[in-house]
Amino acid sequence: MIKIENLWKVYDTGAIQVNALRGVNLHIEKGEFVSIIGPSGSGKSTLMNILGCLDKSSDGSYSLDGINVEHLDDLKLARIRNEKIGFVFQSFNLLSRVPSIHNVEIPLIYGKVKGDERKRLAKEALVKVGLGDRSHHKSNELSGGQKQRVAIARALVTNPSIILADEPTGNLDTVSTQEIMDIFKKLNAEGATVIIVTHEDDIAAQTKRIIKFTDGEIVSDVRQEAK
């Protein structure tokens, strides 16, 4: 699913060069449930941006679902992001004054899916995250946990190759956090490839593989029984 070889990311500020990633090698297979963990400045967010085709590496190669994305133009990268990657963000990134179902439909609009089919798929995605009865509630009428469920529904509505979650529980209370993690577990059990970027050990402990970053390098890569 994901194949990264000798990946480097260098930020040139003029006065100094910062090596955010240092020769990273990483393979993630279809259906894995992975956490990428590390402190601020460790390189995990840089890697997430490259995995999500939001940024490009300085050197090395990255293949997603058999496609080498390193040399694609912006239009092709946008298509890859919309079709193959479902994003879940800490801040939800929802439109606040439109119904939940319309937020979930957004990737389908970009994918030019027609209206009736779009609504059907969006409704199914909301039902999958337990919000079938909230499809016409605006996001400013939802709790934080419910907002994140809408964001997960939006991420999975296109049946992407991977679900990429960046600190998805960072703004949530303990109960909502566990509800969101339970949804990720369920999606993974159904075959979804889920990658969570986090700095929280208790979140990483609930995944099946923990990849730890320090100073732009992978310092450990452990498979485990998820808690």
C-alpha cells in the first residue's frame, strides 16, 4: 500500500538547513492499523504531509497503492488525495453552517459524483459512524466527538486506499476519544488501512503497529496486539 525508500525532507531557511526527515524507509501493507508517534519536531507531521500528498520530499521515493507520486503534477496529486486518501484532522475542518451530510458529500462533489448517488453514499457513511440520525444537523450544533465522527464519515465516503488521521483525538474528552478510537478499530476490522499520527502513548497503544520517530528518523517499529 505504502512504500517509502530513503526519504529525505530538507527545509532551507537560507541561514540553515533543517533535516526534517533523514533517509526514512517504511512499508505499510493494505489493512494495517498503524500509529506514527513522536514528540514535536520529530518529523512525524512532515511524514504525514508527504503521505497525504500535501508536500513532496527532497529526495527518495514514495509509492501509494502502486503509484509513484514523487513526480506527479498538482492536478494529479489533487486527484490522488481525493480518490485514495481520507483525511481526519484534529480541528475537524468542517463547514460550520451546513448540514453534516453536505460536509460528507464534499469529496464526492470534487469527484463529480451525481446528486442522488452522492447523498446515498454520504448517508451510508454517516450511518457507519453512528450519526445516521444527525445527517441534517449543522456542525455547529454537534459536540466535538460528533464533529469528529462527521469528519471520519467524510474521510471514508470515497472508499479511500488509506485513512490518514492527524491527532484525531487531540481536541476531545476521554469518552469521545475512546468512541473515535473504537470507530477506527471497527473500520480497520472491516479492511480499512488506518494511519494515526499522534504524540499520545495511550492512543498508539490501541493500534497494531507503533512507529516511533525521533529527529527525523524511525527509532522503533513494533507490531503488537492492539489494546
